[in-house]
Amino acid sequence: MEVHGATALVTGANRGIGHAFAVELRARGATVYATARRPELIDIPGVQTLRLDINDPSSVEAAARRASDVDLLINNAADTAGGPLVGGDLAAIRSTMESNYFGTLAMIRAFAPVLARNGGGAILNVLSAVAWSTVVGNTAYAAAKSAQWGLTNGVREELAGQGTLVTALVPGLVGTATLYDFARRHGIDLPDGRVTDPVDLVRLALDGVAAGEVEVLDPLAAEAKAALSGPPRAFAL
């Protein structure tokens, strides 16, 4: 799909990977709807801001009506703080699954007809390499990302007939405030040279969409996927 001239909607555009997507899309000549639950926090020149809560069906439907010219949907927004599955807070676990799985699904269900009317277009879901393993201290997030990966593979098949490309972006360690906060809380020293800058990740992702790729991996994610041929193991931080 050609990114230049596309009309994209990015969820969770107020910070981190979503912010980097909105900036890079503008730089590549796309029209951008930058969305967040608090759109006043979005400080990106040249974008159209929209309030969007992916867990609120009425908010999702309103966004689909407002952004009826979209042909590229970037599903980035998600709760990352699920914690441990056995001893963690069940409400936090449910919230993480709700946003990563059901929130992403709600966006796809609302925007699939929009994309069809606009020629097919593309959907990019931001996943994580922990979907293929797990991560100590946040196993609920890993489980939610596993579900989101299955969702991505499913809707890819279902939307192929309308010409919609569905791409999974699967990063390993991305240098966002969320990652650094998690590492600090758990006393983790992140490995030198193994953390991907969000800007570099977004460029890799958009190059992949432009090339029609169904899965885009950074080096750590490629290692995690290759390890699936062996016994299950935790993602190494």
C-alpha cells in the first residue's frame, strides 16, 4: 500500500509508538487522524485530533463516522499493565485483555466497511514478541498479546476478499517510557544495543506496509519467533 497520499488513523497517538507513527505518517505525506482518550495531549503539527476510547463502543463508532475517508488503520492503543496472571489484580488483567483484544477487534469491525468503501487499504496491529513466549512480571500482557496475534491472523483471512492488507508489527524491546518504567520497577538492566527506538520501529513498520508484508519483525522478535520450534520459554529482558 502506498503511504504517501493515504489517510491514516492512529490510536494512542499522544505518546510512545503511536506518537511516532503520527509524526512519521505526516512526514511521508499522509493525512493523519491522531486519536487518544485525551486528544488535548497530542502535540503534532498538521494532524486532525479525535477523542477515541477503544473500549467504548460509542466512541469507536463515532470515530468511524467522523473518519470515513480512512484507508490505513494503525491499532496501537492498549493497556500494558496487566501484571502476573496468578497473583495479580483480576481487574487489571481483564483491562489488559479488553483493550488489546476486544478494543482492537472493535476498531477493526468498525473500520472494515470504511476500508472496503475506500478501496481496501490496510490495517496494522502493534503486537509484541512476548505474544510468542511470556514475560516475567507481566504475564497477563503477554497472554493478551498472544490473543491479539491470533486475532490479527484471523481477520487477515476474513478481510482478504475486500482487498485489505492486515499487517502485524511485532517488536521486541521498544524504548518507550512504558518499557523504561517497567524495567526500573523490576530492577531490570536492559541489554545494550537491543532496545529499538520508536522512530526506527515505525519506519520499519511503514516500509513493511508499503511492501505489502503481513508481518514486520525487529531482530529480537525474529529471535523469539524462531525459538517457537523449541520448548516454551520466557522472553529474556
